[in-house]
Amino acid sequence: MLEQKSVATRTRGPVRIVGAGLLGASLGLALREKGVEVILDDASPSNLRLAVDYGAGRLPVEGDAPALVIVCVPPDVVADAVERALLDYPDAVVTDVASVKLAPLRALEARGTDLTRYIGSHPMAGRERGGAISARADLFFGRPWVICRDEETRREDLALIEAVALDVGGVLIEMTPEEHDASVGLVSHLPQLVSSLLAAGLSDAPDAAIQLAGQGLRDTTRLASSAPELWLQILAANSGPVVEALEGMIARLSAVTDALRDPDAPGARRAVADAMAAGNSGVARIPGKHGQSQRFATIVVMVDDTPGQLGRLLTELGEINVNMEDLRLEHSPGAQIGLAEIAVLPEVKQRTIEDLGARGWRIASV
Amino acid sequence: MLEQKSVATRTRGPVRIVGAGLLGASLGLALREKGVEVILDDASPSNLRLAVDYGAGRLPVEGDAPALVIVCVPPDVVADAVERALLDYPDAVVTDVASVKLAPLRALEARGTDLTRYIGSHPMAGRERGGAISARADLFFGRPWVICRDEETRREDLALIEAVALDVGGVLIEMTPEEHDASVGLVSHLPQLVSSLLAAGLSDAPDAAIQLAGQGLRDTTRLASSAPELWLQILAANSGPVVEALEGMIARLSAVTDALRDPDAPGARRAVADAMAAGNSGVARIPGKHGQSQRFATIVVMVDDTPGQLGRLLTELGEINVNMEDLRLEHSPGAQIGLAEIAVLPEVKQRTIEDLGARGWRIASV
């Protein structure tokens, strides 16, 4: 199904993957695609079977001698699985992909395990749905892959993990476990909780309020559909940094709440405006989509919400020789119509509007 | 530029629009498109000139006799503008489109103004960018338009405002001012503040943390780029409901923070899991995109981040006769590649994968 990249495979196999959930199975798919021998294992025979059927690797056999073991199990059992792998494969390098890095390390240290061959890592990849069934070979593509080496790490051991990260398309980032945990507390764990708890406030809201919901609320609460079970383990294992991030958030919310209790008091409006301006600065620092679309001009086209309409629009864009750089769809509540916001190079904007208009599309330029 | 709809225009003009910003100019464009005579006014001559040039209406002249005046000015000056309109046009019905409904009403009542001809309303439409320059005729299309009538409201006066709301594509919703303000506090004003204050926490975060940002953080903080000035007026004018919504949010955050301070204490993990489960329930209630895409199957295609690649993909989808139902693009940080997540009817999924694969596209089915 997947075209081979021309770049040579860096990873030296076989690679043993312990835990055939979303991350383990995705990693298996991605490495298999590069021709790497992948051995899968999972405490659940049915999970394992599914991942093998899916093409993520083969079943383990007596005498397997992996060069690298990648532990892809939930945070609570990472230390157990890493210790087991270090014992079972005395010549292998062992890593894990857990979303927290300090708690498993401390747990391993407390057992007195020799950790020379262990290097913690964390690919910043995931989906709202879990399990091998949701696995995809491109899950790690273009995503940061954090590696937490220390002064005992051997250069050749590190290279094994870097090879896997690069082969699956990851972007290497080095951090200490402490730096990692504080960072994900701020950019991943806090947003998850904020989104969940914002959405929690809607669970008993009047229907009248819900029907006024728009795209802003949808975006802000999208993460709230994540499964609680796994997140509970992540949050508990990173409770220190998460509590610190939460306290900062509560302090900022409380300051604005106090100001809004008496908006006409001296300094009150200034406090709210400053907090929102800090939000402007914060969001401007996030790399990715936000900045990119400013290179382009935007055209909004109305499309009926019937099969084929959007496809026809895109086909006609091809016919009039316009390259679409980005597309955002907005479905309208209560109406069988959607708005397609199309980004194009500024120099073709006017022509696109004219050509689409001539073909009968309803267009509003912005 | 815009195709006329075949539906007959309901609105009886002329309509006078006071305030030629984003909402006023968009309303003017939408009504002009329906053939309605629109008179524009604005305290700023240059704003007014821009909106007239833009095609949103004509300049006022001596002897204008509007059937309806729509006040589209910032919340702080709504009461002034409504009172002025009621005095200047004793035969006209007057409405406003402010994001808060109780504060302007109370301010008008305090002046002793006869409010029989005034009916407050609020189209739930907006953009992160403001001003006539950002106006678009489709701004109100498919969006809720809240009307706050009372027992004194005459049926024929109400009909004038309903006609405008329907003509510009809005979905009529009736509420009391109290209901409206509490509802927008919960589904609009709270998410705005939460997003802003989450992003504010990034304004002085280490670069290392920021580079781990993913799509979840981007979605959660998108609203944080809104301009503080207008929001300050909205929040101050709706401070009661907003403070109540903020207090609920702070209480939920505090409960989770307390639980995570000692995640191994009895009941602590349960408290976090329950809060996240409430988030699952809350987000499931929001209408719109969330549920819609479940009708479709999804295919993810890798596209180089160069002009033309995405356009070529969409053109080729047309060539192989596949109608795309939805599209989501994800740009990868640090990589010149993007992922195009394409929704198609389940029955064409397999064929699409095969045909695109045969044309050399890198595909991962999900």
C-alpha cells in the first residue's frame, strides 16, 4: 500500500516492540514499511493477533535476539516492562515511548536495575482513538521525538534509537527527563485538562446554550473526547509539573475573575486586557498552522452539504488551473450548506474568484 | 460576484445600519445581495467610506425613512446609538446585534426611553479579524440569530427583524436577555477566556516546551488570537454570567489539582477520571463537525508542502471520480510535508486507496 522512500533504512533490526497498542502497532507498521524485522509482543493475545494481522510485525519465537527493544505500554507498567526487557535481552538497547519520563526512571532506579542500556524517549504522537486498530504508519511523521540520554549513555546505543526515530519520520529533540516532563505538562497535559474541564461545564448546560455553540467552542473542546483511562495514568505519573501548570492557569483565571467581579474598579479592565494580550503573545509563539496561512489569500465558497459538491469544487479548481494551498471547511448548524475557505497564492486570487463565479459558485471574497 | 438566490427577499427596506464594522458591513453586503436598500452610517468617515466602496450600502441623505435601524456598534455605545435611532426615526423599528443583551437594555430603561419599538438581537457570527475590510456576505449563513422580544413587542415589528435574519441565512432562536447572556457566557465568553489564559501561559515558556506543541494545543488556543479591545467590552458588559462560568471552571480545575497533588490518596484518581468523563459527555453534546464525519471513511495522504501538491491531489481525486466529503490538513513542524486527511463515502474508500496508490501517492489508511 505504501510507496518505499528512496532514503536508505537506518535501523538495524530486529526490533522488538512490547505493547501492540496505538503507538506500538504504528511503530511496527512504519518500521515494516522500511523493511525492518519487527517482533511484536503484548500481554493480550487478541491485541497481539490483531497487530500481527495488521502487518505491524511477527510473533516472537524462541531465540529472538533483538538489537533494540521498544517498550510501548501504558505509563503505570513501563518500569516493569523495561526491567523485564533489560533482563531478557542482555545485549539489546531498551527504550520506551511513555508520555512521562521521570517517574519510570525513578521507579527503575529504586529497583537497583543497571540502566546503562536504557534510554527513555517520547515520540510526540497520538490520536484521540487508541488501540492497534487505529494504528497508522505515518503517526510519527514530522512529529518531535524526544530522547532523554544521560552521561552514561553510549553513543552507539543512542544511535539505535535515533535511527528508528528518523526512519519513521520523527524530528529528534534531546531533553533531560525533568525538562521533558515540565514541557509536556505545559503544552500537552494542561491543554488536555483545560479542554476536558471546559467541556465538563457543558455536560449539564441547558439545551438553549448548547445550540449557540460555534467553531470556537468546538476547537477549544476537541481534546475533551480523549479516553480518561490512559490520561489518568499520564497525569498521575506527571503530577508535579501538571499541578504546577494547573496552579498557573488557576491563578490567571482567578485574577481575571476578580477583575470582572467589579469591572469598573480602577485597574480592572486593564488587568483583563493585559491577560488577553498575553494570550495573543503566547499563541503567536506556537509553530505550525497559525503563521503559515498568512502567505496566502483566502476565498470562501458556499457548498451544498451533499455528496459531490465539494469534490466538484476541487475538481473545477484543478480545471481552472488553481493550486489550493489549504482548505478549511465549516459546516453550518441547521443548514444543508457549508463554507469552504480556500487558501491560494495572492496573485491568483482575483482570477479564481472570477473563474469560479463564472461557473456559478457563490463566492464571498475576504 | 454573487449569484442571486431564487428565494424571494423578505426584508422590507430601506434598512439603516449604524456602525460599519465587521458585522454592520457584512450585514450590508448580505442585504444588498438580496436587493434591499441599505443606508450605512458610522462615526468614522473613513470606516463609512470603506464600507460604501465595498458595496455594503449607500451614504445617508436628508429625509431617509428607514423601516428598520440595525445598531452594529461596540457594546459600550449600544444604548446611546439605540436611543438616538428611536428618537431620529419615530416610525422605525430598532434592533442591535451586540454580544450582550441585558446591559444595553438596562441602560436604556434607566434613561426612561420608550422601548416599545426596540427589540434586541444577536447573530452568533464573527471572525478573529474585525473591520469592514473583513466583512463577508456569508457571515450569518447557517448561524444562530438570537432575538430577545418581550410581551410588549408587536408582531409586525418582530417580523421586520426576523425577515433580515432569514434573508441573510440565519437560524432564528428566541431567548430572554437573561437566558442569552448566561448562554453566551458559557459557550462563547468562557471558552474565549480559557483559550486566552491557556495561551498566556506560553508567553514566557521555554522554547524547548514550545517546540513540542502539537495540533491539540493549536486547536485549544486558536481563539487566543482575538483582539482584546472588543472582548474587554463584551466581558465587562456580561460580567455576572462570565464570573459565574469562570467560577465553575476554577472549581473544576481546583478539584483536579487537589486530586493530583496526591494521586495515590483514596478517591484521587477517581476524581480525575470522573472529571474527564464529564468532559467526554459535554463535548458529545456540541452539534456540528464532531458527529458529522462519522458517516465517512478517512484516508490519510502525505503531501509535500510545495505549491501545487495538494491541488494535484484534489485534481486527481476528481480524475478517479472520487467525491471528497471533508478534508483536514495537518502541517508537520520541522518537515516539508503535510498530511491530508480525506473523508470519503465508505464504499469508495478501498478503490480510492488503490487508485491513488497506483498514481504514486503515499497513503496510510485508518
